[in-house]
Amino acid sequence: MSMVPASEDFERLAVRWASSTAAKEYPNLVAMLSAFPERYAKDRDALPQTDADRAFALAGRAAQIFDHQVIEAKTQDDVNRSTVEATAMVDEALKLDPACHDALRIQKNLQRPTRQEMLDFLVEGAERVHDECAERASAVHAMPMQGHMGMGPYMKPYLRWMLDIANEQLSLGRYRASLEVCLKMLDADHDDVAGFRQVAALDYVKLEDEAGFHALRERYPGDDNAWFALAELFLAYKRRDFEAAERELHAVMRTYPQAGVTLAYQDELPAGLFGHLEYAEGSDDELFIAVSEAAVVLDENCGDFSSPLSSWISMHPDVEAARVLEESRAQAAQEREGGDQTCL
């Protein structure tokens, strides 16, 4: 799962608008909610909102710049320009709302702390962030039902705060602590809008707890996300069931058209600043992000094997063959596009 700032901004302002006098002109809730999308599209800034809502929108835009424009920038000048723009947004957000939790997380990340320093910062603030989010949700009568925290847009900053805690603990090798956070948050939000299940899957792999992982999968029947697929592969390899590992590898390659390139290169991206980096479910981006986040598993040596798991995957003959085919197709497509432009 990935969270999208623009969608969350829409949800927040919809809740704010529904509790305002502006919504009273409509005869019922259905009519009111039907009218909101058009109003939002025509003039978002004219809708009822607080400085906290404006700060959230700025922090969300900053996260998108860091998570997309900075990562995809072609030159260092582009990186610098985007970084300055996004940093200014974070600073402005905190002027509007010193308790803008997403802006606080981003600001701390920009200070380049060690993982332990980042974890200490997050753990120290976790209870406060929960209480402040709950207070804001209650103020607009938007406190979600128990077990469905992700249904309330004003609680989502807390979910992201806790997701960062789980990720930092995973990266620091504290797998049980990370898993404990994930399971706690999955109980708080059965829908798991933040994607704690993906982090938990990697925790179970590091702990070599297949029973725990399969119990996790049973909580989400029909969810065949890339993290789950990779976890099945990793666990099979770690128990030295190479036949099963190959089956899982081939299943991944059938599901994602660009799997050969992704599995061969295993590029590692910076961690997302708004939860998991954004992706469409079932897309090549999903696998790319899952492989990046799974670096903590891919880089380890398994048992008495002399090479890491990453090498077994990247050097597998079927992965190499798929990589060559995918790259040749991409090259041919580029050449066709170039020829078409020349004809024009």
C-alpha cells in the first residue's frame, strides 16, 4: 500500500467542509458529498481550512518533490533546485503549524541523522503525535472506528510516523521490535492503508519465521503484493529449498513484465517521505520499490553460503535472459520512436 498526498488533502478538506456552515446548504449528506469534488477541483484554496490543513498540503507537496522530482532528476542542478523548493515548503509548513507531523519528520530527515538518532526522535514523539492527531480528528468529528484508524485522514500522519519507526528498526537489525510495531498497527488499522504488512513480511524473513509470515498472509487473502512474493522466494532460499525458490522467482517474473531488469540490477532508492514510495498495484514500479526496500534481506549471506542472496537472484540464468530481452525491446522501442520523430 502507498499513501498519496493529494488524495489525503482531498479527504481532509472534505471532512473539514462537511463540518462547516458551507455544507449546510445541501439537503442531505449524499448531495453534499456529491458536490464537494467539483468545488475542490474549481477552487481548493477557497474551501474552509485551517493553518494546519494548509501546512499539511505544503508538507505533502514537499514529500512528492523529494520522492519523485529529486529521485528522477537528470542533473545535479535539478536536484539542487528541487531540494531548495521542497525545503522551503517544509519550513513554511512549520511556520503555519509547528505541530505538522509530516513536516517534522521530513525536516528531521533533511538534517541527515544517523538511523539511531532518527529512531530516537520518532520513538520520543510517538505518543504525542498520536494524541495530537486524535485531538484534531475529534475536533472535526472524524475519529475513525476502532480497528480502522486509516479511515480517518487526520490520523494518517501518525500511521506514517509509526511506519518510519518500524522501518528504522528493521534497518538497524531490531527485527522483533519492528515486527511488534507492525502487528500493533495492523491491529489498529485492519485495512493497513500505510503498508505495515510489507515491513512485517521482511521482518518475518529476517527472523526466518515462516509460520508467522503465513499467518500474516492469511490476514490479507487475495493480496499477492510484491513484498509477499519476494518473502516467499527469500524464505524458500534460506531453508535451501532451491526448487521452491525457483518457482517463486519464476512467479515474480511472470507477474511483472520488467522483472528481469529490476531483479538483475536491484537498484536501491531513498526511503519514501510519505510512507512507501507511490506505486500502482501490480505495476513494475511496485516490484522496483519492493526490491529496493528488501535490500536488508538481499544483502545478507544465508547460512554458510559465501555470496549474498542478491547474487543468486541477479545471476540466475533466467533473470539474465529476461534482462537482455527486456533491454533489447526497450532499445528497439526507442529507435522506433526516434524514427517516427524523424519522419515528422
